[in-house]
Amino acid sequence: MAQARRSSLALLLAALALASFAAAAVTIINITEWHVYAKTPPIVKVDGVLFGYDYGKYVNVSTTTSDDGTNRTVISVLGFTGDPVKYDYVLYICNKDYQGYSYNVYLVYRGLLHGTNWNYVQYIKLYFGGYELDLDVTDTPPVQVGPMTISSGACEPVSVEVLVKPEAYNDGIADGQTRLIAIEVDVQAVGPITP
């Protein structure tokens, strides 16, 4: 009986030792520091007006800052009902990398914005280098074209073509003030590519 009691006590002590070992946690702190600095981005969008392409009130390029802190370039173009219209060199995508790196750049259609739809716009085409991003109601985002390799110090133009349906006139909204459609097309740069 005493032997059984000693065995039980030994087992209990062993179980307690295991439990206390399992409950003991080792904490190791390895300190790291993260520093953030800022420069302007290596890939930038530049209004075609700065390159001598001014379409007056037919094309407007502006930049805003979204609520989430991101920069957004807003490009507004005027379409004419029933007539395709193309504006060349509305925007330039430029590589301002100060270290001399190149980047592969894509145009990526992300979808409709601001509750708009394709009711009055037949299509929008964006021309970038040798690529054409041809968008209409049948496209399901994301849709991308590229890559266009842009070397440090170089710029590539983006042109736009749009066809507004005649229904915009028939429905009384071809007033030059009513937004027919808004789409998001991101400029996505991948790199840097070693010079």
C-alpha cells in the first residue's frame, strides 16, 4: 500500500512537473526597426498638355487624393453622340526613377465607378504603346494590356477613343455636363528591371 502511495505521489509529481513545463513559455524579443522615407514615385502620369497636346474643354486631366490617401488621376473626355472621337496623347506615363531602372507597365481595367453603367457608351479604347485596351459592356474586370517597358527618363503616351450612343441625345443628357460613365483603369508598374 505504501508502495502504491509512493507510486501515485511520484506520478502526480511527474504530471505536475510536465504541466508546469508545458505552461512555461519562452519569450524572446528580437528588436527590429522599420524606417519609412519618401520620394516621388518612379512611374508618374503626366497631362498631355505639358507635351503640347491641348484639347481645351474637350479633355481635362486632374489629380485628387482619395479618402484612403491614394493619388488618383481623373481624366474627363467629351464624346459626341454617334461619332467615334479619338484624342491622341491625352496622358503620358513617365519613368522618373532616379536610379536608372526600367519598369514593365500595364494598363488594368478594374471596372465601373460612381454607380455608372454602359447604357450610353458603346466603347472606350485606350492606346498605350503597341497595345489597345478595348472596353465595352461585355468586359469583366480585371482586363489588362502590356507590358510596355519604360526606361528611366522615358515617357509613353496614352490615347483614348470613345463612342457615345445616339440615345444620349434622344434622352436629353448629351449636355456636356452629365457624366455618362466612369471607369477605373490603373497604371500598374512592375520592377525595377536591372538597367
